Amino acid sequence: MNRIELENRTKKFHIEIINLCGEFPRNAVGFETSKQLIRAAGSVGANYRATKRAKSNADFINKIQIVLE
């Protein structure tokens, strides 16, 4: 898998999570859970895209480890 495919997969993952959260109950619990889930899913893609700006191999490894967390 190359960088572009992985970037597209993280974007698709975020969109699918947003669609899933649309099915959650319309109450306080559903709202808070969906809000956190959407943020977490978006964070994966954002952190992965940050790896493009790595200044060295060590910086890339550090950034990709953040994605894996």
C-alpha cells in the first residue's frame, strides 16, 4: 500500500464513522459518544497527513507512531 492509498483509506474511514454516528440515539449519551468518535477518527487521518511534513526518517517514525496510538 502506498502513501496515497493509505491517505484515501483514512479519509474514507473518517467519513464512514461520521455516517455511523448519524445512526446513534439523539440523546446526551449518543451526542457525546459520536462527538468523541468523530474526533478520534479524524485524528488518525490528520496525524497521518502530518507524516508528509517529516524532516527526517526519525521524525517520520515519530509521527507515524503517534498515528498508531
